[in-house]
Amino acid sequence: MSEEPVKYLLSERDIPEQWVNLLVDLPGDPLPPLHPGTLEPAGPADLAPLFPMGLIEQEVSPEPFVAIPEEVLAAYRLWRPTPLYRARRFERALDTPAHIYYKYEGTSPAGSHKPNTAVPQAYENARAGVRRLATETGAGQWGSSLAFACALFGLECEVFMVGSSYDQKPYRRSMIQTWGATVHRSPSDLTQAGKANASHPTGSLGIAISEAVEVAAQAPETHYSLGSVLNHVLLHQTVIGQEALAQMAAAGEEPDVVIACVGGGSNFGGLAFPFLRRVLRDGARTRFIAAEPAACPTLTRGVYAYDFGDTVGLTPLIAMYTLGHGFVPPPVHAGGLRYHGDSPLVCALVKRGLVQARAYRQNETFDAAVQFARAEGVIPAPEPAHAIRAVIDEAEAAREAGEPRVILFGLCGHGHFDLSAYEAYLGGRLEDPEFSEADLEAALASLPKAPALT
Ligand SMILES: Cc1ncc(COP(=O)(O)O)c(C=O)c1O
């Protein structure tokens, strides 16, 4: 019988006690968010109506590591550390000499990486005396994760769920409600932002963010919570990469390439940043690939500019690749990747050539997901299926080069609530919407006035 290991497990004692803050390692000056009225850097006072001071401090922290509070570690122990797998069956199916590893975040209560930041966000808000959190959700993964975290810390939670996901994933709604939160279909008629966007019935993350920000800005006992994009969110997710570093060391291998999907950048940053720090500080030669949908190709086709984080224009201006805050992506099934912008940290790394971005269409993505599921068992969420598509490309390149390259990718969530998407793919009913030049021109016409980025 073969003794080849497929799982690398850590014990509860190995859960990282600090988060990795890559902000301090980025070459060049950081590009702060700007107040849209004054175009001056947005300071803590500008963010305080929406976020507790504990998270604002993490957002701008000058420290290379940030300690994880004991209460957060206690909650992390419910599902962390997560397993790292060597995908030996997938390697054989692909007939590649590459060694393929995946860090699996689908073992969390909500089924993805999102609770890694939902828990510290709920904790910091509860500590600050906040009573209720309002948020958006694209795939339903973030909304269910925040509902779970709010249940742990005794907070109320109100979720604006992007219309297309609300219709495609009724059981994500039940999950959110089971943890005690309220869920609304976005665009809703509960907010000005929702009413103003009634002509986009499938919704978008940008519209749902506007609705949640509006609710939070109007109620002093309510704060806003964002599941991606911001520095503190990526900071929280670095537990993934730190564990993966230890697990790859246990496997006795060093990744040549690290791959993850990018919607707002949080699972990518979480897995990649601890490895990227070694590139920036120690001259490691790891490559990084960010995989995104061709229907919403922010990193591969967007412009690098200051833009709003939401559709209506309620947030500070953020320095990022953007398709324009007015862009409403087609209702592809990877709901978590339907966002017009991306994390400023990830965008700065793409801009400097430290991270390569690739875009994939829906059918080729689901083809990769099905190949993976038939070899490894796990049915991936549509979002990480984009990463798997990129893994297949890299595994084929390794075969052509005849090299046993080591590939590490983030399997950031399972697809148990996404089976209507699989049903459409298996029934031959998935479309491959493309992002056109006309889409780009129309979207970019809405960019706000702000200093140009080079
Ligand atoms: C399973 C899953 N993966 C990826 C994403 C994209 O977000 P991020 O790029 O922040 O990881 C989402 C967002 O909802 C998601 O639910």
C-alpha cells in the first residue's frame, strides 16, 4: 500500500498568533484612500462613522505583525488550522510532473475563508459597543460568515445580498437566517441607493455595498462591515498563508508558484502575503498568479486609478485597478468575483509586476472545477474554480518543460450551495459573457476627478 501523504495537518497550538501586515513591505509610498470632497487622505475621523477604532488602527498599522486577540483565537479554534492537501490524484489525472498542493478553507462553519475576517471584525465592533452590523454579500459566503460571527459576539446583522445570488442560492439565505441575521435582496427598496439602481435587477457588489453603507451611515448604533478589499481584511486572512508556510515546510517543498482567485483580493492576499514577504525581504523567487473572470476582468483590463468602492459613490476614493464604479458585471455564477475594483495592496503588487493576473471564462472554469472534483472529491465554489483553471495551465506548462514544478493554490471554499451553477454547466446552459471595449469606455466615463496614478 502506498504511504504517500496527501494531508498536512497542524494542531491547535500551531494557529498563528499574529497577522502579517504586508503594507509595511510594499515598495514606494502607500496610496491612502482619499476623501471624495477634499481629495485629501481620508483619516480615522472620516472612517469612524463606519468602523470601530480597533479596525481603523489595523487598516493603517505601521507594524509588520499584528497580535491576534485571545477571543479571536478562541473562535478560530472552532475550525483552524485548516488542512493542506497534496492533490496526487489530480496530478495523475493531468499527467503532469508538477506537485500540486491546495490549502482548503472550506472546513470553516460557513464553508470558506470569509470567517477568518468576519470573526475579528465582529469582535472589534462588539468591543466598541456597536449593536448591529450591516453588510453586502456577493456569493453569500461573506454574508453567512458575518452572520455566524455576529452570533458568536451577540451582534445583530443585516445583509444586502446581490440579486442574482439571492435568486441562485436560496439555502445561503437560510444559512444567514439560521445564524440570526436578516437578509434583503439587493437592489432593495429600503435605501436610496437601492431605489436609484432598480434598473439593475441582478444587482452587483457595488450596489449592495452602497445599500449597506447607507444603512450604517444613518444609524449611530450600526456599523458597516466589508468582506474584502480593505487592508485590515487582507491582514486577517494571512492566517491562511502562515499555516500554509508551515505545512509546505512539513511536506519538504517550496512553491514555485502560488495561485488564488481574486474578487476583492482577500483570499489571494491571505494565502500569498506571507510568501510575498519572503520575496520582498529575502529575495525568494516565488511567482504569484491572480485568477479572475473574463466577464469582470478588473486586474487584466481595468485602469489603475482612484475610484469609489461602491456604485453610488458613498465610500472614500481607493487607489486600485477599476472597471469604473458604475460597471454592473453580468450575472456570472462566481458571485464573489463580480466586483468593479480590487484591494489596493493586491493592485499595487500587480502594478509592480510582482503578481501576474489572468482572466478565465465561465465554461473553461467549470470544466476545471469538474475535473478537480472527479479527481480529489471536493466540489469547489465557482470562485476558486478560476484558480484551478490557472493551476491546470501551470501543470501543463510543467509537463511541456519536463519539470516537477511545485504549485500551491487556495481552495478558498466549497461549492455545496452553488450546485445550480454546476447544473447549468452540466446541462450546457452556461454562457460566456465577454467584457467589451464599449463596456470599458462606458464604465470608465464614470471615474471621479482625482489625482492620476502612475
Ligand atoms: C468562496 C469565495 N471565494 C472568493 C471570493 C472573492 O473574494 P476575495 O477576493 O476577497 O477572496 C468570495 C467572495 O465572496 C467567495 O465567497
